[in-house]
Amino acid sequence: MSSAVNHFTHGPLTPALAYVMSCIGSMLGLRLTAQAHASRGASRVRWLLGAAVSIGGTGIWVMHFIAMMGFDVEGTPIRYDVPLTVASAVVAIVVVGTGLFLVSYGGGRVLPLLGGGLLTGLGVASMHYLGMYAMNMSAHVTYDRLTVALSVLIAVVAATVALWFTLRVKRPIWIAGAALVMGVAVAGMHYTGMFAMSVSLHHEAAPVAGADALDFLVPLMTVISLITLTMLLMVILSPSEEELHEDAELLARLELRRRTSQQQATYPAPQPTGRSRRR
């Protein structure tokens, strides 16, 4: 028995909110990676981890499930498997973090960029379909293989472009533009994957196990969003890359002046003798 699948139950509200959230997560992630490139050691690792949570958690995972709030199948309730849904969030953050570390420590070379893009894209696609598999309903779900392959290709290309942005984009205006592009790519991958599915209701309705979206997803998305806002405040209060560079130059000049003063105090300039003065 076929079923009516509606991806936009609330009209344009859910896709618009999903796109905005993806842009916010991407923008913050790009800002954090710029901060990471200006840092060294443990500080750099912390900024990259924050970028992974921002892009993978907010820009991709939260975006995915905000969009899912508008998904409905007529004739059956939809519930979510809690462990699988949480696992999909972990997958998104881990694969994005792996890609960021590969590119950041790859010295801007092409091979780490392509490898990181492939790994991250496949991971993002895995997150999407794991999140879809976490949905329980009294129906049988199938996927069109060609459309699935297209969604995976979009994910890989989008991930590669996003990682390239983390290397090249540093000015706020360019970060904002890159985030808008990344939001389009993530949303495009999501809805392409969604349109790949077909749903056939079971002949006899059965109880559907799992958690309701409002009881489970909304609190989880709220927590991740609050973490993102906290990191946003950290970035706003932290010095930019240009300010760090200026501070480093100022410290270098002060250090040079201090060393010059020490040398002059240790080895004073020789005073001219009386005979030299008469001449």
C-alpha cells in the first residue's frame, strides 16, 4: 500500500530554518578554523574541535533534523530510535573533525584536501542515511539508488569545497559568503537524499516504537545550538588573526628593543680620549 510523503508539512518554514541553521554553523566553523590557523599547539586543536562541533553538529546534523520536522507520512506516526539518532550526531561531528584535521595539518596540499573531502562527504552521507534509518514507522522504506548516488556525490563535493574554504577564507565578508554557499550545498544534499526514498504502508497498522520528535529531538537540538552560541561568544571575545599578527609584531619589536638596550648596557660605546679630542 503506497503512502503520501510530504517533505514540507509546515510549508517553507522548516527548509528556511534548516538553511539558516546550516549557514550559522558553517559560518562559525569557518571562523573557528581561521582562529585555529592563527594558533599553535593545544590551542589549535581546541579551535578545530570547536569547528567540528559547529559544522558537523549545528551546520549539518541540526539542519538535518530541523528539516525532518517538516517530514510526514500520511497514515503512520513517525518515531525515532534514540541510540541511532545520537550516533548520527556523533558521526557528523567525528567525520567533519577528521577532515578538518587532515586539511589543517596537511599544509594546504591537494592530496589531504581531496582525501579529507572524500572522507567527510562519505561520512556526512552516512550521517544522513543513518538518521533516516533511525526513523520508525509502520511502513516499508526503499531508496532509488541513482538518487542516493547523486546525494553522496553532492556530499563529497560540498565537503571538499567546505574544507577548501577553511584554508582560504579568513575575512569576515568572505566567511559569510562561503557560509551561504555551504548552506545551499548541505540543504541540497539533504533534500536530494530525502527525495530518493519511497514509502509503502503496511497493510495492518502496528505500534511504532521510539521517541517522538518533540520529546527527543528538540531538546537535543537545543543543547547543540546552545553549545554553538557559547562558542560564538568565545570567538567574538577572542582576538582575530590580524590582531594576533599585530600583537606578535609588537612583541617582536619590544623584544628587539630590550635586547638592544641590554647590549648597550653590557658593552657601552668607547669614549673618545683627550688626544683624540685635541686632534
